[in-house]
Amino acid sequence: MFRFVFIFIQLFRLAGYGAANAAEMSMLHAQGAHWAKSDGSQINLKGVNLGNWLMLEFWMMGQHSTAIDDQCTLEAKFDERFGYVERERLMKLFRDNWITTRDWDMMSRFGLNLVRLPFIWSLVEDEKKPRHLRADAWHYLDEAINQAEARGMYVILDLHGAVGSQGMEHHSGCANKNLYWSTPEYQDRTTWLWEQVANRYKNRAAVAGYSLLNEPWGTTEHQMAAVVKKLYASVRAVDQNHVIILPGHHRGIDAYGKPGDQGMRNVAFEMHFYPGHFGWGKPGVEVHRDWLQCASKGDGSCEWNTRMNALNTPFFVGEFQPWADMDNELGGQIARASFDAYAKYGWAAAIWSYKMVSNNGGQGHGNWGLVTNTAAAKVPAVDFSTAPLAEIESLFKQFGSLPYEPHQEVMKWLNSAVAPEPFKLH
């Protein structure tokens, strides 16, 4: 009897918590260089990416290989081996297990109020019937928005993989293709896709904004700006409410000009900053200190703040990784320092990524996930080209029940009333 009462009270609290936070959510908008609520008050958006859920990235689930390393290749292999219907069942099995209710509850424990939701075009558009919605087109996007809203969290919808692929990288959905920029049909279908998304969510306050294209690096910055401006105009014609996020090139955002002078309103810019990774120094105190405190010459965060104020446009750091490959305590402190620095500028920010599992498990020396599998719950490496169907099914189901090891130091510092000082003695 006591156990029943306890469970009832917990459910009641959760329901009340969700209802209260959902009621408090406000349609966000761009106000000068800041993100603001409908009453004009500024909001500090502190978030995380839900990578490898609605678009696969194999390195994040212990399945990295050169043979199958992007979603298109995996789906083609499943089609070849099992047929389209079975492929679709397997993809659903994966998605239903990679992120579950326990994950949404865990995100709340990190004190976050924003989720960036990467998805691939074929989640919404029927790949066999262009410009037609899938029968389950809105299932996962609706689920994510509902779960986030129940916990007082906003969602940024991020088209991570456009039809045809907007870059050569595996994280555009189909590696080594980059056909989006040279194929008007693919650009038109992406416009159609965003029009459907905008029409469905145009009145949904829990949606903070639309990130039109992830890392559009497969073209010049000038063509990027020209194509994205057209995409902006089409989305804005459908949705007058939401912030539309203009993606930056790896060369920056200068090709857009000042949005207000281009007839664009209620927009933000997005860039991804990875101090310590991808050729930007090595993980450690110095590279983060130099970036956050502008301690050395170069393109520090303060220069970007000056730039955004001159453009009179909000900013979104759509991806950053402050703790990977570092001592966990130091990583937790730098994660908090990074969020605090971005909040000082009025920027929204989302770390990459919420969940990353590995073959050996454990946070180790700075796993890239806020959560990972424990060392006692190892993830097997599966050869999708030859593994029996039952083995693939078992792997996908395992993702939903793996015991988790959260990054305790990041959780501690993101919730701490007292900010750390990781750069004080350095």
C-alpha cells in the first residue's frame, strides 16, 4: 500500500511539474541581439543535442566502421538484406529505444531548458513519394516536443540531413554526395519540407526556432547565403511567429549581410564552436580559456559578441563540447563556465551530445555524452552487412535498457548555485 501511494504521489508531482512548466512557456522571438519571451524579458537557453536519434551517427553508438558509416548506407544494406518493410521496422525499433522517457527525465536532472533536435529529411517526407508526408511523419517530432514541453524545455528543430545531402560528411545523412546545392529539385523539396514543418508547429510555443540546415559546408558561403535566404522567405510566409535560424558556413556568416537590411526579421545566426577539437588546439584549460575569455589574439568569443551586436541579431551556438578528453572534474567546470559565458552574451547554446555509448562503456577520460553506458554494460560491435536479424534487433533493443553512467561532474556544476573558476590558476 505504501509503495502504491508513493508511486501515485510521484506521478502526481511529475504531472503537476509538467503542466506548470508547459503553461509557463512563451513563444520566443528575436529582440535585438537577444532571445526573448513574448513579454520582452530575456531568456537564457541552455541546452543539449539529441544526436544519433532521428539521424544516425555510428561513432556515437559503438558501431563506427568504414563499410557502413552513414544512415543512407545502412538503410540501403537493410533494404538489400531484409527488404524495405523490415528496414522500416528496424529503424523504428532503434528510434523507440535510443531515447525513452528515462532520457527526458535525465535531461531535466542536468538543469537544461533547451533541446536541439537533429533529424533527417526522410523522417518527414516519404522517400518513395516526393512531396508527400510519411504516414508517421510527425510521430517523433511531436513526441519530442511533448516530452520537452512537459518538463519546461524548449526545442529547436534542426534539419541535420537535407535530401541530397548539404555536405560531404557522414553527418549530412549520405556521405560523399553533396548533391543538395547542385540540384534545384532537392532544394525545392527541402523548401516543401520546411513549409510542412512550419505549418504544423507555427503556433507551438515550446518550439524555440527552426534551424534550417546543419553545417552547410558543401558549397561557398555566398551560394549558401543565397539559397538559405530563399528558404527563409518560404518558411516565413507560412510561419510568422518563430525564430528562423540561419546557418553559418565554416568561413562564417558575413555573406548574409545584416538581416534587417535584407528584409529578414525574427532570425538568429548559428555557428558551432569546438575549442580543443577538429584542429582547434588540444583539449584542456588553455584552449577554452583563450576562447571564452579572449585571452589571446584571434577570433575569441568576445569578437563574435561584438559582431552579433553590430548585426543586432541573436546567436545560437548550436554545438560545442566542453568536457571531452579531459579530467571529469575540470570538464564539468568548463562546461559550466562555457554556458555562463554564452549566457552573459545572451546566446543560446547546446552541447553535443546527450547520449553516447561505447563498446567498453564508462565515462572514462571525458566521453562525449552527458550519459553513457556503464562499464559493466558493454555494447557489442555489430557488422550490419552480415549479422543475423536477431542480433541487430538485440542491439537496438539494448539501447533502451542499458544502465547509464551520467557525467556526474557536469551535472553537479550545471546545477551549482556557485560558479566554478576553472581558469583562475591558469
